[in-house]
Amino acid sequence: MPKISEATVAEHRARQLRTLLDAARVLVAEEGIEALSLAALARRVGLSRPSLYEYFRSKGDLVAAIVEEELPRWASLVEEALAGPSDLEGKVEAYVRVQLEVMTDGRHAAAVALVEHALAEPARERIRDGHAQLLRPLVTALDEAGVAGPELRAHLVQGIVDAAAKLFAARPGNAQEVIAVSVAQALHGLGGLNETAA
């Protein structure tokens, strides 16, 4: 039986999983998405590859685990942000701002980058299910305000957020401008862009 460092095997496995996920995030942050592999992670944490397979069967499982671990925290931040404003415009603005802030902070950046990685369909489906949690508060806010097609509208707002996140990756120096224009676009379409971009 392998040596465990906690009181129970379950606690040991939970601690080991936390160590693996943290190391994977650091690996992506330091060396980029392409550097992430089960072999590289095993080397980084000093585990054999067979031991690593007890936690992840494939790189897709690893990526999905990293993203899935971040999604509940992320969803909680979105819910908190939308709980503040009382009007619909304030809620949409809060949604866009918190999403973009999360996507560009250090902790979540690896998860955001990994979502774009080519994954097998089961892993993609797990991530899609998690992302539905992020949209739920916005869908609810739109629905309560009587907006037609709240789910479609929420997905379109999320499309603006996703496009802005890609701009951050390409041009990280203009974050505040991208956030301001994204908020204006989400709230007012093209009509709200002149005063923001000026």
C-alpha cells in the first residue's frame, strides 16, 4: 500500500488532487498550454505516470478537472456581482465586468486558456455544463426584467465577454478600454460606442 500523508486515504487523495491541480495551473501559467501533459505534470510533482492515471485518464480529464474546479468559485463571483445592482443595466454591466475581471486574473487565467484547448467531447460537455452555471444569474435577471428570449440574450452577452477575453490575450495593455467598450456594446449595441471609445 502506498504511503499516505493524511489521516485517511480519502484525505490523502483529496490533498494529492489539490497538489496536482495547483501544479498544472502553474505549469500552464509558466510554460503555456502546450506544455501541459500528463508526463510533464508527473515530472513536476514527482509522481510516476501510472500513479497520475489514478487521478486523470487523459489530458482532457486533467483540463476538465482544472476548469471544473474553478467554475463554482467563478459562478459565486458572478452571483455576488449581480446581487448588487437593482436595475437591469447595472446587472448586465456587473456581469460583463466581473466576467472579464475573472478571465484576466491570475487564478482563473489558466482555466480560461484551457477551455480553448482541443478536448474530447466528454470533457467539453462537462465544461459546457459548468459554464451554464455562469449564465444562470444573467438569464434570471433578463427574465425578471421581461426581456424576450433571456437565454439567447445571455449567450449573446457572453459572446461579447468571450471576444473581449480574446482581445486581452492578444493585446493585454488595453484592458480598461476593452472592458468599457464591452460594457457599452452589451448595454447599447453600436449606439453606445461613440462616447466610450472617444
